[in-house]
Amino acid sequence: MNIGIIGSGGREHSLCFKLKESVLVDKIFCFPGNAGTRLIAKNINLDITDFEKIHKTCEKEKIELIVVGPEKPLVDGIVDYFKDTKIKIFGPNKICSQLEGSKTFTKKLCEKYKIPTSDFKIIYEEKSAFNYLQTVDYPLVVKADGLAAGKGVYICKSHNDAKKAVKEIFDGRFGKADCVLIEQFLSGEEMSYFIICDGSTYKFFQTAQDHKRVGENDTGKNTGGMGAYSPSRLYCNNLDEKIKEKIIKPTLMGIKDLGTSYRGFLYIGLMIVENEPFLIEFNVRMGDPECQTILPILESDLGELIQACCDKKLSSFNIKWKQKKSVCVVLCSNGYPDNYKKNIKIDQIKNIKLHQNEYIFHAGTKIENGEYFATGGRVLNIIAISENFRRSKDQTLKILNDINWKEGFFRKDIANKVI
Ligand code: AMP
Ligand code: GLY
């Protein structure tokens, strides 16, 4: 069958790569894709908020199944749009996508179903928020309610920081704000935990540890993710049981009580405090760069797996994993996550010869006359899998050394905690 993938980042290149290996897949189309997906799929440059246009293109190209990478089209209801068409689409519907699209929706669900999360308060007026901020301890966390491309979260060390955050949110930095979320700061270690769901069954889809801060030793600004390793060092059977019992089960029950069901990937962002899981956030998609880190260790056929989910046959699908350790390092443009130059040539990339178990997934890249150019902040994802984290990491660093891109930088300490 022909498949359409929506998105243009490293996550989508890795999905494209893994689906290309599937026995079920003929042609792949990426909307709009990047220079990496272009090597294995046909990129179609269209506005991904225009569902009608996507639909027409799918009909023209005989695409039978769409896989959605990023959150925005899901939150905007792309799955609901395609429900009455002949084209299958893999991802959660609009109601379920509120798990990511509205932080207050998720917090209310946590409250109702007693899901462990940080204490919180939702405040609808700037003045009430300022008053409340005088009564609390610091640090604390201030969040905008809706999608903010990873930027709507402020970790505030002082009353002043928190006031500034509240003001920015109500001033509309992330769009019109009806409320702010003020949360207790949780101190622990984060873990990204993934499941895949078919609407009635779900299965574990690995763990990973992202590195969100731009600087080494987790310093500096938050980014989309500077690298990851998988599986997470925190993962064990005991924690797994707690996550399933205390977080996944009540969440899926809450979704069921809303009269719907969850189909797609679900990313559970956790803070682990003394071996207890606390929910920080849900994302209704795979993580980026977690997806690029995890898919190379997936042994099973991803096309068959997604097909099984669309047919509600996940319960009889045995997801197999390679017993390997994966490390992903993200190469970024100098200046990221602030301003950076665009259209900078990446000279060496075309000369890199990858060995088995090594992967490069493109993010913000384009190709012109056989030359590659960086167009985004996060540019390339370099991944290696092997028997141990040290070896995987060394392999990624060797590739980065060979790419030797002077206009970019990367964190050299990815996965150091497990090495
Ligand atoms: P979010 O977009 O909600 O995932 O927040 C982005 C990042 O902010 C998370 O990955 C955490 O590192 C941090 N964070 C969010 N909420 C909290 C919290 N309640 N306590 C501590 N850190 C948090
Ligand atoms: N890696 C964080 C995210 O995908 O949101």
C-alpha cells in the first residue's frame, strides 16, 4: 500500500525509514518532508493545516494510510476529518488530542481519576494569579494552557520570575490566554514512556531519556530536544507496573468515559521521584528525538504494527525489540534555540558512509543541486545502536566528527548518565 506521512522533522524521517522496510508498504509520500525523506519517499510541499488539500493529494497518489507525526494537525482534528473518507489515518482524534492540546484538560483528568501529578492551580485572571503567587513557595512552574511548541513552560525560581511569566502568558505570547496553570515544581529524573494504542488495547512502545536543555550538564534554555538514549536507565518492572496502574489505566478510563477511545502513539512524560511516577505531560504523538532513538531498536515491522492498530488487532501483535542500546545526538545550527542562520551548506554529509546500526535522520534540511543545506535549528540526528551505550555514543561522535560542520554544535554529554 502507499503511505502518507505528515511532518518534516527527524521524527518523520525515522518513521519514513522504518515504514520503507515494511513488507506492506509500496510508495511513501511525505507532507512536506525534508532532504532526508526525499531520498526514500516523494516529498509533497503542501500546507499541512489544509486537510482538504491533503485529502485530494491522497486520492491522486492512491494513499491508503496516513501517519501523523506532529501534534498540531491532531489537535486541529485531522483524524476526525478523515473519519468519513476511505483513507485510514493513524493518530488520536480531536477529543483525545486535548491530552496534549490543553494542559488544564489533562490536569482536570488527573484530578478526577486520581492520577499522580504535581499539585496545581488553574487561574483565570492576571490579578488573582499575582495574588496567589505571593502565597506560595519557590521554585514553581507556570504554564500556558494550549500548544506552545515547547515554549509555554516557565520554571520560576522567584516571585518576580513567576509574575513575569504570568504576565507574558496573559499578554498573549502563546495566543489568547483564558487562564494560566501554576504548578508545584517536582524534583526527580525525567523519563519518556511510550505506548501504542488501537482503541481497545495498548502496548508498551519503549522508554527514552531526552536531553531538553541546550547546554551540557542540563544547563541553558529549553529546546525541542538535543539528544536522547533508549531505554531509560530508570526503567524496571516495578516502575512499569506503577505507570500502567496509576497513570495509563485511569487515563484510558477517563477517555472512555468521554465516549471515545484512543488510537495512536501516546507519549507519557514522567518525573520519577523516589521510584514513583508523576505525570508531567502527555503528548499525543511520538517524541522528537525519542522516535529517532527508539525506532532503530524496533525489530517488528512498523507497517504491520500500524495496520494492526487500524484494524483493532493490536492484542494479537507481539511487538519485538532488539536487545540493543540506542543513542541519538542532535546536530543544531549555531545560535539555536535563539536566532540562527539559514541555508547554510553542510559540506561533508554527502560523503558520510554509514556502517550497519548507524543512522542519520534529517530534520531541518533541504537539498539543492545535490548539495545539502540547513534550514532549521535542529538539523541532523545521528544515531547508533550497539550492545552498550558507550559504544553507541562513541559511534555517534565519530560520525559527527566526520561531518565536521563548523556552522553547528551538539551536546557531547548525551547519555553520559548511563555510561
Ligand atoms: P512540558 O512542556 O509540560 O513537558 O514541560 C517542559 C519541561 O519542563 C519538562 O520536560 C520538565 O523538564 C519541566 N517541567 C514541567 N513541569 C514541571 C514540574 N511540575 N516540575 C519540574 N519540572 C517541570
Ligand atoms: N522530546 C520532546 C518532545 O517531543 O516533545
